[in-house]
Amino acid sequence: MYRALNLRPFTLYHEAWYKFEAGLWRNLAFNILMFVPFGVLLPLLTKKCQKARVTVTAALGFSILIEAAQYAFRAGQAEFDDILNNTAGAWIGYGLVMAVLTVARRQPKRRLFGYIAPLFVAGAAFGIIFTVYGLKDCGTISEAYYPYRQELRGAEIKGGAELSENGLNGYVYAVGNTDAPEARAFAEEFFGRINASFSPNRDSIYYDSFSMFYSHNGSLIVRYKGSSYEYTNFSSNEEPENSATEDQVRALLAAWQIDIPGNAVFTNHGSGEYSFHIPFNTNKQSHVGRLTCTVGADGTIWRLSNYLHECPDAIPYKLISPREAFRRFEKGEFYWYGENGGIQSLEYVFSELEYRADTKGYYQPVYIFIVLINGERYEIVIPAVT
């Protein structure tokens, strides 16, 4: 059990926009809809509540009471947005029931617009959000989500001045998404490659953004956005292999019918973890992304995270300059899990361009900044596409 308090408005909407997951939008809609009956019932129970200010104020007070109890009893995070959504739902319910009563009582129809206005505004707001998102060429980078600007006034900021002001040309690569049936078909094919089969004792699990499948000795997660996957072998008890060569790792992956392009950069991270990644290039590339695996001393792959893709389609884009990306730092436009004392110092270490999957299944260039915040090392993602 834990408790937290967030009084900043629209942070849940900000998160839903950046991550654009069905579950987040569903929760926002649910918090509105759950209070619609409240707004419907009060005017029917007492005539006094047939005044908008009475019903809306009652809903506001009740929602505040719920959030306060949630905070007091450590039942999660108390959110300002929950109060906002609950109150909006009650207002919508009030408007609906009063519109019906107006028609039933044969009262002047000019009141109807005022009653249905809350429903119209809420519907229009969601409609605009989804229309704007649908019209965007690319999606949003969930790793770049920040709920609010960090407070940097008074913080000591070192470095970054040497970064170039020149923008770059680059490409956004179309990888595509998958869905639950396609994920199931891929799991069957993947298990066949590694001489495994679906576990008869554990059911597959289907979520909004990924599916999880089990074999007799491992698990496979298939992510819908970007069509990536992660495999874990539960059965290996060996020590990690810390000195495998690039050719040896390529051979292990080839045995699983995973071909690594020749221009992929190989890195030994230690503790048996190895990776191949496609470095950023201003020219159009055939592959994009990163693959990471952990190899045991017995020559088996324990864990595999494959975000490496062939990219037949690419869209040219202008990218912001490294210095402009760092200015977003200086404005506090990044997410940081830190202590209550806030940020006292921020020091630039280095940066590079990589590709990360967005919410529409495209791989976009992003700036990866390695910085020291209060002396601790952090990796911060800043979108590079203008």
C-alpha cells in the first residue's frame, strides 16, 4: 500500500497523449462516466438539486472526499484530474436528466443547449484529441513522457553549450504494429524455432498493449506497437558467459533464425549481456533498432529482447539540433524520478541519436542524453523530429 498526491491539472491526459494506450484513455473515460449517475439521480431525488450549482458542487465535494480518503488510507495516488473528471461526469449527468425533464414538462426549448453543453464539450474535446492524433504522420514517444516541467530555477547546470546549433536530416522508419491474433501466430512460430511449445499448464494472457505466452520453460512477450518481442528462459542455472565473441553471439542468434545485419554495432555489456544496434545515420537504412541478449556459460540464450527490424519504408524528416534538444532540458521538459529535495545540479555528460519506437509503430530518431542529476547518472530521451 502506498499513497501519493498529484494536484497538477491534466497530467493524466498528458500521460495518455504521450503513451496513447487504450487502457489510459479508458480510465479517463471511466472516471467521467462513473459520476454520470450521480448527476442524474440528485435532481430526481430533490428539487433543490435541479440547480446546476448545487449538483455540481455536491459532486465536487464528494469526489474530493473520495480522493482524500484514498490518500489518508494509502490506497494509491490522489489525483486532481480524478476530481476534475468526476465533476465533469456529474455535470454531464445533470445536463442529460434536466434536458429530459425540460422536454417532459414542455418548458422552453432554449434551455436544452445549456443542458447538453457539458456532454457536447466533453465529446468535442475527446474527438479533437483523437482526430489530431490520427492526422499526425507519426506517433508519440512514450519514453519522452513527462507529467510536468521540472523546477530548475536555482539549479546549477553544467555543459551543453558546446552542442551544435545545426539541425540534421533524418528518416522515420515504418515498422508497423501487430495485434493479438498475429502475436499468437508469431509465438507459435517462435516456439517452433527454439524447439519449444505452448505450456499446457499456463494460459496465454492478452493485454491492451502486449500478449504474454508461456512454453514449458520460458515466457514470450509480444508488444503490439512496433512488433517487438522479449523472451526469457526460466530453466538455465548456469553462470553467465562474459567473454563471448561477436561471431559466437551471431551464431547463437542464427540458430534461432535471427539474422543480424552486417552494419549492426556489437557491444559486450558484461555479466553475459550483449547487444547489436543500428547507429543513427542521415542516409536511409535497411534496418533499425536494437537487440539485446543474455548468454549463459552453457551456450544458451537466457534472455532476448528484439527491437531490431527490417524497414522497407522510410519518411524523410528535419530533426532539431542537439543544442535545441538540450534547451528542452533547460526548460525542465523531461521526466525524472528523484528525491523530494528536487534538482540542485544537472551536468551534461554526452548525447547520441538513436531510434525508438513510437505509439504508431514507427521508429523515430531521438536524442539520448546521459546526464548527472544531483550526481546520479540518468538517461533522458528527447524526441528529435520537428
